[in-house]
Amino acid sequence: MYDSFERQPGTRTGVRAGVAAPIYNDRGVIAESYHDLQGLSVLAAARASCPLPRASASSTLRAVLQAAEIALLNLADLLERAATDVAEERVGGAAVKLSWARGFQRVLSRLSLLPEQLALATNGGTEHSVLRIEDSPAFAEYDRAVRAFDQIVMRCAESGVLDLQGALADTSLDSAAFSVLHLARIGNHESTIWARNLAAVRVPMAAPSYQAFVVTDVMKEAVYERVLTGDTYFTQFRGLHQIPEILGEEVNDRLEQGVRDLRDGAWHSAAEHLRRVNVLGEAMLACLPPMVDNLATSDYHQIRENLGLTSGSHSVCLRFHLFTHLYEQWAEELERSILTAAGADASGIDDGIRWLDGEQRRDGDTWLLNFLVDESLKFRAFVFQWREEHLNLPRNNLGGEGTKSLTGSPDAVQAVVHMRDTARSRDALLPIAQARGVAASGGQPRGDLHRYLESDASLDTWLLRATGRVTKTRFHDVQERLGVFAARCPFTPPPRRQA
């Protein structure tokens, strides 16, 4: 599967023939691209090694279980490291790792709901298999990590290193010891939720085993093919990008098929695909809060140089195929479908939506078209919520006042704000949203609170500036475009994905 690569010791990163050798710093390899950074070629190899029909029940369920495998491996890593921290009396460090673990537990719980919400496996006479999360190698690693963590914590309690009873009785979240205990018990209960939900997942095909269907060995390769030295959260940073990429590939396949269905007048099929896009989208969004909540400025700075000349906006799957190419085509075909159905009663989309609202309960086809509009507005909300929540990352970790991005944008925060605002101004679903009355015709109003938060009087403005000063001082080469960062960013946008 990887014979065109030559393994590098320590990092398990490949070098293609004819390509310059990777550059390293004291923590490890510096990424050459976003694709390289997130191990996307490894994830693609997993799909290619066991090809399934695109936008099928089996392919979607495999994506869900592959995402769960990534989350489980990250959980095992965090618990093992937290146990070491406790054993070496670094209780604060253990609390941080368990906070990250709580985030991954919540992601896993969200993923575990998907098989039921997607309702993909049929009850007919088709061939099927039942896959169990307890057969996952990553589950086995997590199970061992939980047991080892418990033993170390209880041993430390017996020796007096940890006063567990006192922490429970007399302290709050300001205590690292209490946070360790509190986060551990939350994580333990979350484990029972997702383990029960994934105890028996029915897939509509003959699968030789859990490992073969999920391609678990390659999922582990995706998590660990690139690691950094030291106590960093680089693996978790990657994991919370890898899960949306895995689900995003499936979302794109379903959205592309949905566009074709709309074009052909197959509204029932288009509605099924879009409903499942929205279910998967909720799980993708669930990956943002753990990263936003837990990635401290200093922790991000430890790994920043290793990210290389990359940006989240370089995600071909998400930024281009999903949020731009297929989004625009879906909007075009939906509008065409509405106007075709309304016929002479509509000279434009406003008339079409008014006609649709008035006719929605009169017959099945019109009701279905109305449902497509509702699900499209839900899809639109997901896309813009993703953009909004992503703004936390440059705000929290880079700051303002002309702090340059890794790729050379003069002001990283303003660059992301500009991308968001440009996307809103060119929003292909905006006319339908406005006709439905869920979007203002003059754009989103900026109220007094918004203006205050952007003013010199607010703590938020002070924090942006202070964060920027720290970042610019710490990353002189990035700011001045020296060394690795003197090179021009090699990324070029992909060709338009056409349904």
C-alpha cells in the first residue's frame, strides 16, 4: 500500500522519490502541506484498500466506525499519558489531558448516535453483518489504558500522594486533584454510553471482521505516522481534524449524488442524501469544541512551527469541495427545482418560496420539496457555524495586530474574518434563506455588544493584542518570513468538483 514511500525512523513519515527531504526541528518533522500534516494520504489509502460503493450505507457506516477508531486511539494516548503524570505527581498535567479526553468522549458519544440516526441498514433479506466496538483494536487499547490509569490513581491514593476523599469533599474545579477525579468519572460514564450504542452495528454487507471492514491497522497508521517529541497535543490536534475529514468525504459523496438527484427530479433520493449529510454534519461540528476549549495558546505554540506552511483553509475536502463547489451546485439545483415546480406561478425565487409555502400540505411532491428547503437551510446553518467556530482558533492562538499566519497572510485573524464575510456575501443559498425569512436582506446586523467587543474598552480586544504580541515575539521567523517560512506557500486550489 505504501511501497512508493521510504520510512523515516522516529516519525514514520514517508519521502516520495524525487521530492525534497522533509525539514525537521527539535520536535520532529515540519509539515509540507495540510494534506501531509493531517495524514490524509493514509486515510485515502484506507478507503482505497477496501473500496465500497460511494454514498452507500456501507461506506457511510465505515466512515463512522473509522472516525470512532481515531477517537479511541486518541483517548488511549491521553489516558496513558495522564497515568504517567499522576504517577510522577504532575496532577495538573493529568487534569489537562483528562480535559482533552472529555472532549474526545463527547465526540465518541456523538458518533455513536449516528448509526441509529442515519437509519441505513435495511431489515430485508439483504446480506448483512453485525460489527461490535469491542472487537476494535483501538477499543482494546483504551480498555487497557482505563484499567492502568485506575490502578495508578488508587495506588497514589493509598500511598497518600493523592487525597482523593479530601479532594471530593472540600475542593472545586480550582483543584487539579478534584478535576482529575471529576473528569475521570465523566469520561467513565460517557464510555458506557458510546460503548452501548456501538455494541452491535448492523452493516448491509458481508464483512469478514471488524478489523477488515474498518481497516483498523491503517487508522492506527493515520494517528501515529507522525508524532512529535515532548508532551504536546499534536496527536489530538490532528485527530480532531482527521475525524471531520473522514466524515467530510462521505458527506461530499452524498451531496454530489443529491445534486444529481435534484437535477433528475429524484426528490426522494435527494432528500435522503441531504438528511444524512446533516446528521453527519452534526458529528463534524462536535469536533470543534474540544479543540477550542483545550488548546491553550502556549500548547499551540509548542507545535506551531511543525505545522509548516499550512492552513485549515487548504482542506480540499471541506473548504473547497464541501463548502464551495458542492454547496453552490446544490443551491443552484434546488432553486431550479423550486422554479420548475412552481411554473407560471413564480417569476423568481421569492415567488417560488411563497408558492411552496402555500402549497406544502396539498400533495406529497410539494411537501417533499418543502422538506428539501428545510434541510437545505439546516445544511447552510452547519456550514456557517463551522466557519464561525473556527475563528476561535486564530483568535485564541495567534492574536491580532498584524500577527501573520503560517502561510503569510498579513493578519491571520482578519484573513479568516474576511473569508467568512466573503462566503456570506456570495452565499448561494442566501436567496432561499431570505425568501424563507431566516436571513436579513441587508446582511447580519452588528449590534451594540458586537461593537463593544471590538472596541478598545473590551477585554477581548486587549486579549487579541496581547496574544498577538506573544505570538509575534515567539515566532520571529514566521513574522519576518525567514527560514522555512521564507518560501512561498505551495498550495493551489483544486479543480472544481462537478456533480
